[in-house]
Amino acid sequence: MKVRLAVVEDIPAINALTQRSIRALHEGHYPPATIESAIRHAYGVDWQLVRDGSYFVAELDRGLAGAGGWSWRKTIAGAHGPNDPPGDPLDPSVDAARIRAFYVDPDLAGRGVGTALLKASEREACNASFARAALTSTLPARPFYARHGYALIEPFELPLPDGSSLTLMLMEKRLRN
């Protein structure tokens, strides 16, 4: 498996992977209508992560296996379009880096793709002087993040435009002392 920085040309493939991953891996955790609403209104590639050079893709011979990254900006979740302004920067001396937008090919879930992307993201956050990392987890992803040392801070509901909501969890981990 090769992990590399994502480039703008990867975005169409990442978007397709995102939808496939969400539909398959969220099944049984959220109602189908909520999954579709979240795909339309909450999920998608954050162009700013790609522009900042903090979003990775994992590739296998067969193609894209996963995507995920980190950020030194305050935005903790949600898609960021190509024309949206960049978010405000975080202060590594007091703020936690953001672990963002992790999606894995559902056929490869549990085979180390997410772990490789998470390790790359945490390494780069440490290199940028962050001592902690925070993320927003979905219900199906919570066990993955917990296995990697992330502790639950608080659950919350993300309201969606159709009136449904997505149950999410704010989680955090110390990267270094």
C-alpha cells in the first residue's frame, strides 16, 4: 500500500469513494434516509485539506483504497468547497490538530488502510508541533478511533436539512507530552 498526499486531480475519485464508503459502512448504524441526507449535506472532500497538503490517499494496485487527513485549521468536520474561504488557523500550543475526513473502501475495511492514513496524519500533526488531536467520529468509526487511543469527549447530534440528524462523537487523543 502506498500513502501519498492527495492532489486536486484525486477529488473525483475521493468523492466516489466517500459515497461508497458511507453507504456501506454506515448501514445498520443510521437510517437509510439519514445516510443519503448526510451524503448530500454533510460529507464530501474538503478542498482546503488538499490545498494545505494535509490530506492523504492510500493506493493499492487496484486503485484508491482510502483517504483521510489532518488540519491545522479550526474546522473540525464537513466538506469545504473549491471556492470557500480557508478556515482560521489553530494554535498548536493550546489547540488540538483536527483529524479529518477519513473514508475507506468498504471492501478493504479492517485491513489497515485507515490505520496507515491515521498514522500519517498524526505524524504530520506532531511535526507541526501539535500535542493533541481531535476528531468527529461517526457511530461505525468510533471503535476504530478508540483502538487508536482516542477518548470520547462528548456525543452530539448534527441536524440535517431534511429534519433528521446524524449522531456523532467528539473524540481526542494526546499525541505527545
